[in-house]
Amino acid sequence: MIPRAITLPCAAIMLAFGATFAAAQPVPANLSLADAIRLAEAANPALITTQRMEDVALAEVQQARRWPNPELAFEAEEFPAYTVHEGSRLSNTLWVLNLGQEVRLGGKRRYEVQAAESGLMQTQAGIADFKRALLVAVGTAYFTLALAESDYYTIRVVEGQIGEIIALVEASVQQGDVAETELLRLQSEQLELRSDALSAALALDQARVVLLSLLGAANVYQEVAAADSLQVATLYDADGFPIATPEGVPLPVYRLQEMALRQRPDLRVAQFGVAQAEANIALQRAMRIPDLGVSGGYRGNFDENHFDAGLSLGLPLWGGLDAGGVTHARAVHRQEVAALQELEALVRSEVAMAASAANRTAERVQLIEQNYLVLVEDLRQRLQISYTLGEAGLLDLIDLQRSYLEALQLRNETVFEFRMSQIELAAAIGITPVYTAP
């Protein structure tokens, strides 16, 4: 039997990379999904690095709010090497003290602050979107662990059932009622199940390492189990309204799309990008207005004293009044608007696909649990009775036992896909999947 590979999004591996450098924190041995999300938000190193970007954006806002510093100039002019006039060289030196201040006209400072504040809000929304990706990675790793646990223990249970049959057949072989080849066939099946169990144990170890790495655990090899078993559940939003139930998605797709357009942090990133581009257009327009320089000072040599005052104004002689600044800012704004419209269409598509996946996987879970698994279990029990009565062969019993194992694994995989569809729907809408209640 080929072991099922653990597949995680590339984002999960990227988010887990470097987790050993984060501050160590204890991870409970019986871990719930809510605890896993809480631990990841507190210690995932990639998230912590991303959150530091907010400090940079705050510093840029503070820098944009600063007023230009005044300039103080002090000069000594006409200092004589020698003099024929009365008095010392100092009294024959022209002393100049000047204080100047740049006055920014056209609202440049206001627009720079608006652009910086839009950049700050864009950074904050980007952090929220990174956290959304982290929650998907944690949820994927968590339910991958739950799936690996279910597969491992299912194989062990079936292996134990085969062992019980082997014990009965050994007694029959000793009495001469059953051929020894049938016992060898059973022992071969038991060895194959043990091999499957080892493969499942490897998958379990790998799933545990990935999850603990995402949580920033000090020991990624510690024993940890998924407290939320691989069972169907209902996903709620923050207001306690069901979003995805075992029967499907109760809300129409257009309502889910409206929620996503209001809540998705990546959309807020794009919206703040448009706002920043608009502020940059206004800033470039204001740059057409030259800044005013105001100065005043003292000029004298102790005998004659004067006070000076002056104004200076830049002349836009080279490059005209635009010099491409407004044209470039408008092009960037059109690009940001187009990116926002493209993202809105993508969000609508993602929500529709996630809702469809949640509905179809819910139907599959019901079909397998209420029909297929019940049918295979009933057939298995009937065949065991027939085998006991001598009406069925050992090969039939072995084949059905293998079919029963595959049916249990199919059920686990289907429930895993259902829980993953819930997490993906929550991410598509922009809500935190911690309200999934078994």
C-alpha cells in the first residue's frame, strides 16, 4: 500500500522556516485548533518579522509630520590681514548672522502625511493578511496531523483484527481443518499492515514537526495530539452565525462575497494603495508651487550695524511645472485602481470556489458516512459470520478486511477535505477559523 503523502501549501513551509529562532513557548500535549492559532500568533517568527514592518511605517509617518528645521548661518567677512585704520582687526571685520526658514507652500506637508498614513494603514492591513495566510497554514498543518493520527490508529485497529483471525486460523491449522497456505496469506497481510502502520507513523511524525514549527515550539519532536478530532463540525463567524455546516453553506454566495469585500485584509491593502497613490498625485501637483524661503539677520562691524531681511523663491526653469511628477503619479494611480479591481474579481471567484468546495465535500461526507461506510461494515460482519460457518473463504475475508480499511481511510480523507474547505472558506471571506465548534 502506497503511503499517502502530507501536502501543505508552500506558504506553510515558508512560515515555518526559522521557527527555532523564535522565543520558546510550551505547547500542550493535547492541542486544540484554537490553542494552535493562539500560539502561532504569539510566536511564529515570520509573523513577528512582518509585524516589525509597522514600526518602520510609523517612523515614516513621524518623519512626514516634521516641519523643516530653520538654518542658522554665521560668517566673518572682510577680515583684514593688516589694517591702516584705527581699531583692531575684529572691529574692521564684517560680522554676519543670518536665520532662515523654509516655508513649504501648496500643502506639500499635508499630502506627505496623508501618503505616509496611507502607507501605515497599508502595512497594518498587510500584517493582517499575512496573519490570514498563517491561520490557513496552521489549520492545514493541524488537520493534517489529525488525519495522520486517524490513519495510524485505523491501521492499528485493522491489524489487531487480522491478528485475532490469525490466532483462530493457527488453531485450525494445528487441527488440520485449514491449509497452512491460508495462514501464510494472513501473516503476509498482517506484515503489509505493519508496513502501512510504519508509513502512517512517519506521516504522523512529519505532520507534528510542521505544526510545531509553525507554533514556534522549542522542541519540534515533542509528542502532541490534535484535541479536535477529525469529525464534521460547524464553522461560525465572530457574531456566532453559521458559515459552513455539515449540511453545507447556508448563505448564498453573493452574501459571502459581500462579506469578503468588506473584510478581506488584502483588499484593504489594495484600497490603501489607491489612497496613497491619490495623495501622491496631490503632492506632485503641490510640488509645482515653489517653496518660499524667509530669512533675516544682522550685519555689522561694531561701528555700523544693519538688520537684513529677505525672501527666496525657486524658479521652475528646468523641466517646466510638471517634470513628469504628476504624469507618473497618475500612472501609478491607474495601476493601483486596476490592481484593486482585479483583486476584487479574484476575491469573488475564490469565495464562490470555496463555497462550492464546502458544499460538495459536505455531500461526500454524508454519502460516505451514512451509506458507503455503513454498507461496508454490514458486509464485513456478514462475511465474518459466513466464514465462521464455513460458507465463505479466507481470501474473501482478507479482501473485505482490506476494503474496510480503505473505506475508513476514505472517510478520514473526506472529512479532512471538508474541514480544509471550511478553513479555505474562512480565509476567502476574511474571518478567523477559531469558531469551528465540533
